[in-house]
Amino acid sequence: MRIDILTVVPELLESPFQHSIIKRAIEKKLVEVHIHNIRDYSLDKHRKTDDYAFSGDAGMVMTIQPIETLINKLKKERNYDTIIYTSPDGQRLDQNKCNNLSTLTNIMILCGHYKGVDQRVRDYLITEEISIGDYVLSGGELAAAIISDSIIRLIPGVLSDETSALFDSFQDNLLAPPVYTRPADYKGMKVPEILLSGNQKAIDNWKLEQSIERTKQLRPDLLK
Ligand code: ADE
């Protein structure tokens, strides 16, 4: 998989790809992540990437020119399965959407910023809009990092135990069961007996019961 992220604040996207699981996925060449600075494609003499809204609204709007130039350059180099624009108006990201995105080969993500982007970008240049939740961020970079992280970890081979993503919360519309590690008794706070029993079938049944119980209590909407 290859992910190209288009942003006016590339610095915001440095750290998320330099640690832990995602870093190893890149090192193992299971995914390539390329960050592009939209400003580098501006034909404006001050490398401007935004301008005043024609409607007179307060706040700057991202201009179409540098975005269109960059998107077209990338599209000439390879076919993109999707060109995502991060926006609070978009389709809400959920596990099902992550699963679908994780099967794609080339993904482009355009990070929104300021008061938004010229509507012609949304009408003509992107293929879908994704929101990470019903709240407004100051820019789309963190949303792009979240979208990327949530799909990279699903690529086969990225997690050491390939099956473990299958048992994530939400994969069966159920939250994951609680987990424990040593010591079995910490200051009187004990690990459930069943987990120490060595009876894997009983443990699996317990995990499923716990998942259902947790989901009922914390996210009953998932069971509908
Ligand atoms: N940009 C600003 N807010 C956002 C959100 N909730 N999701 C995706 N992109 C955004």
C-alpha cells in the first residue's frame, strides 16, 4: 500500500509515522507513506495557499491551484483507488470503513485546513470525504494520521500476530474483552480465576461473555 498525504503543515505529520507498529510497517515495506507540502506547488510569488472567501466570510480558504497541481502530478505517476478529503462534513470513519480502505493499493489524503477548501476541489478533485468524528479540529492533519494508522495496522503482516486485528474492538460490533498480565494478585486486586485455569475453551467462552457484557454496558448502540 502507498499513502500520499497532502498538507500545508507537513511538520504535524512527522511523528505519527516514526514510531512503533507504523514505523515497523514502513521498514518492512508493507506500506509507503509520502508527505507532500502543498506550498511547494503554489505558483504565487509568496507561495500562498489560501485566500479570502468571495462570500466575505471571516477566515481564509485553501486555493485550488497548488492542490490541483499536486494532485495531477501524483495522478500522472500512478492510479489512485481513492482521494480522500478530511473534513468534519465527511462520512464518519468506523472499523468497517478502515477494513475497506486497508485493501486498497494507492490512497491519497488531502488535509483540510483553515475555513475550508475552495468547493471546486471537493467537486472535481477528490473522490470521498471522511470525518473522524462530530467535532472540529483546527486542521485535517491529525485526522489523516488517524485514518492512516487505523488502516496500516490492518495490512497483513503489520501486526506480529496476524489474527490479532481480527479480535480488535468493533470487528464484530463488539468491544474487546478485558486483558490482564502478571502479577495474578496485585495488592489484593486479583485476575479472574478462569484466566489462570489453563482451560482455553472456558477462557474463550469467558472472553466472549465479557465482550458482550462490556458492549451492552458501554456501547449498547453497537448491538442494534
Ligand atoms: N478537519 C477538521 N475537523 C475534522 C474532523 N472531525 N474529521 C476530519 N477532518 C477534520
